[in-house]
Amino acid sequence: MGLKMDVDEVRMTLQRFGWADYIVFLLMLASCALIGIYFAIQMRRQSKLKKTTNNKDAEDTYLVGGRTMTIFPITMSLISSYISGITLLGTPTEVYLFGIQYMYIMGSLVLMGFVMYYLFLPVFHNLKLISTYQYLETRYNNCVRLFGSVLFIFGSLLWLPIVIYVPALAFNQATGINVHLITPLVSLVCIFYTCVGGLKAVVWTDVVQTLIMFGAMLLIIVKGTIDVGGLGVVYTRAKESGRIEPPNLTFDLTERYTVYSLFIGGVAHFLKSNAISQNMIQRYLSLPTLKKARISVWTFIFGVLIFMLVCGYSGLLIYATYHDCDPLMTKLAERKDQLLPLLVMETLGEYPGLPGLFVAGVFSAALSSLSTGLNSMSAVVLEDFVKSFYKKTLSERATAYIMRSVVVLFGVICVALVIVVEKLGAVLQLTITLSSVANGPLLGIFTAGVLVPWVESKGALIGGITSLIFMAWMAISAQSDIASGAMVYARKPHTTLGCNYTFMDFTPMSMLAENATEILEESNSHKEFHIYNISYLFYTMLGAILTIVIAIVISFISGPNKLTDIDTSLLSPFLQRWIENYKSKKVTASSDTTKNGNNQQKQTIAETCW
């Protein structure tokens, strides 16, 4: 009987990325570049054919597709932009480590759809904006608009490096190639087609990338399920290990996931990511009518729910495959978010081209999110910064140069920041925690704008800045506790007793498998409570509430907006109707007062708008 291989030898045998896989991967990159070139040629032809084309037409074509896009490509683009590599790799990791509790967040995605459908989308679509932050200037003033734009760019620069880094992990697991060699190459292709093709190129590459993503994930779960013995085996092993469990109904705010953090905090998280984010709203605004935009909201939600189910099941499949030999403890997977790539190489590695399809799918998710972010930042910089400070009319050439330069500049910055991301933890919690620093204040400012007509610019700005400082402190403190080991979440049971290879084992696996939860609970029972120890899903909601409360208080101290003076087109539809009725009653009352004499008229004027 031969000696067992050690973990390094096993890892080497799984890195079977052959020429067929490289061809599939390169074909995906080439198709994206060709789509960008195609739409660049189309824009040039349209510009020549339209003799009356002006600078505004050029901007609309590049940034919102001329507002003539159709539902299918926009829906696919929305799904692809939202389902980044963070979702594809982070969600299976989350389920493998902590069970399906996170998957109940899908309910909050549906709730978010109703809020967006009725409260936010009608306002933005009817105003025909290019940058959603134009709304902040109209509703408040230019200072609040610039503050919102800075928050968006800051949030994007926290998020996009993680988006780029995640697929590089998959590529590293499959090939052994260093992440810092592959990220610049792939990002360069993304920068190219985003730069030359505008929104239409981004949207149609998203369509291709969404199909690749879904095909790759479907292939993995079908082949992986067959390999472990069927759905019954996956369910049984997950159930026995406690990974399939009912919703957590505890009121403990420090619990990683509860019904309240998932549904209440989850709605706020999804609302910021979809209802007011330039990345997503820019696509809804490219549709010609509000009706089509509303249809795309529900088709987007349906598509994301399917992807989340597939990703969640992949996490259970990973456990079913490695139920008796945890690859994280043996270091077969060197990082948590390499679990799904490891499963791919285990199940598909012997089939030439299929690992390449998976890696192409993960990179497709990253490219779609990166291109969306870069295109959106170019819109924000042009509309909110350049045009705000440069009062002269820009030529079409100057506009194109600025938009493309922004794409290149921020693309390079995001690639450079990958070095920082590499030092941080698991991507799903990390992404939500860091993005909440900017997302909470932004969501609060926009929500106050469309739902609280009395809030004025000073209140919104002070509320946003205060919330930003507080959320930055919370995120830094939480990440510091995680990095130091002061904040630890109990994993579901795992073991290495069934491994068929050797590895350096410094920890008794039986203790980890059976007693880790009890040890952790005993440790946590003596910990002092800190506000930043609450579930990270509450972060965005907390930042938004803090912004709104401070904005209301400051507004009433300094002098709130009068309902009779506010532009109702800036408010949600139900508020528009209420305030219009209020104004009409005031006009009627004023007319009746005039008829009754000057004394009664003075009394009416003295009344406030409340």
C-alpha cells in the first residue's frame, strides 16, 4: 500500500487547467472586447448620420444608451451587475461555514422590490436623470449633491477591488497563477470595452456574461450532486450537521443572522444597492418608459433569487463533498473563498474546457460589476463634478475624453487596491460591512428626500456627515475585532477525520467538530457589548436611520421646508398626491379668507404650513 500524498501534492494534482480551459477563458475575454468595438463603431456611425447630434445626445448614448434599451438586455445586465464574484464565491462559503441562515435574506429582496417599485423608481425615472445625484441638487442643493457623489465614488472604490480580487482567487485555485498577474490583464480588457463602447457595450457584455455564469454554476451543481450520490445525500449530510435550520428568532442583536437582521437590515442593504445606486438606476433610466422599468425590477429580482438559490445549494454541496475532510483546516483551500473553485476542480477538472468555463463565469460576474461601476463613476464625475465647476459647454470630443479618462483612472486605482483587499477576511461580510460606511448615509439622504418633505439641505448634509463618521468608526472597529480574534462566529461542525492525504494538524479535530460552539459561547458570554458588535446586516439601516433623524432635528431647528413651496415631482407618488391636495385646500381657504375681509386674511397668513 503506497504512502498518502501530502496536501501540497493533492493541491498540485487539482490544478489541471489545460490548453482547452485557457482557450475558453480567452474566448470570453475576446468576446467582451469585440462587443465593445462593435458598439464603438455603432456610436460613431450614429454620430455621423445625425447631423443635429449635440453634446447631450452623445452623453445620453454613452451613459444611458439613448434611453432606448429593451427589457431583456437591461434585466440581464442588472442581474449580472448585482451577481458579482462576491455572490458566486461568497455565498457558498457562507453556507458551508455557517449554514443556510443567510439564505432567508431572499425574503427581504422581495420586500425591497415593493419599496423600490412604489417609492423610489417613479421619482428618478420621471425626472429623466443621468446621474441619480442630480436629484440631490434639485431636492436640496449643490453641496448635498457633491457630498452624495463623493460617497458613491468612495463606496465604489471600497467595493470594486473586492470584485476584482474574488475571481482571481478562483483562477489561482485552478491554475496556481498569482492573483496579481491575472487581475491587471482581465481588468485591462474590462476597461477597454467599457471605455470605447459605453453603456450599450456594458449591457450586452453583461448578457453574455450572465449566460456564462448561470451555465457554469448549473454545470457544477449537477455534476457535483451526481458525484456525491444525489440530492438525498446532500440534504441528509447538511441536515445532520445543522446547516439546514429554521429562521433564528432570537432578539440578540449580536447574532450573526436573525429574522430581524435579515429582513429589516436586509431590506436596507438591498435598497441602497438597487433603488438609489447609480450602478443600477443608470440601467433603469435607459428604458424608455416607467412601465418597462417597473417590469425590469421584478424580472431582476426573479433572476437574482434563482442565482442565490443556486449559490446557496452550492454551499451545501461543498459540505456534502468534504463532510469528513474540511479543506480549510487541511489548507487544501488556502482561503475561505476558494472553496467553490476547489469543488470545481475536484468535479470537473478531468473534463477539458469545463474548469475554464467556470473561471470564465466567475470572471464574467466580476467584469460585469467592474464595467458597471466604471461606467457609473464616469457619469457621476462628468455630471456632478466637471459640469458643476466648469460652466462652459463642453464639446462632444471633450465630453468623450473626460468620460473615458475617468474609466481608465478609476480602473487602475481599483486594480492597485487589490493588494489591500488581499489582507482582509471573507468577502461577503467584508463587502457589506465596508460598503455600509457610504451606503448608510446615502440611503438616509435619499430616503429623507423622497419621503420627508420638511427636511432641508443643511439638515441632510449634517445628518449625512455625522452618519458617515459614525459608520466609519463602526466598520473599522468591527474589522479590527475580527482581525484580532475578539469577534469570532461559530462555524458549523466540521472534521478532518476522513482525509485520505496528510497535512500539518495543529488542532484536535474532534474538539473543533464537537465543542467549538460551546467554547465560543462561553467566551462571548464574558464579552462587553459594543454597538459595532451587532450583526453587520444592520449597518446600512443604522446609518440611514441616524442620517434621517439628525436631518429632521437640524431641519426643524434651522427652519423646515414649507409644504406649499416644495416641488412635488421630487417626492414619492403618494406624497405628491397628499401635498397637491394640501396645496389646493390652502388655496381654497386663502380665497375664502380674502372674501371675508382683511382681519380674517391676516389670521390665515399667520398660520403655519403645518
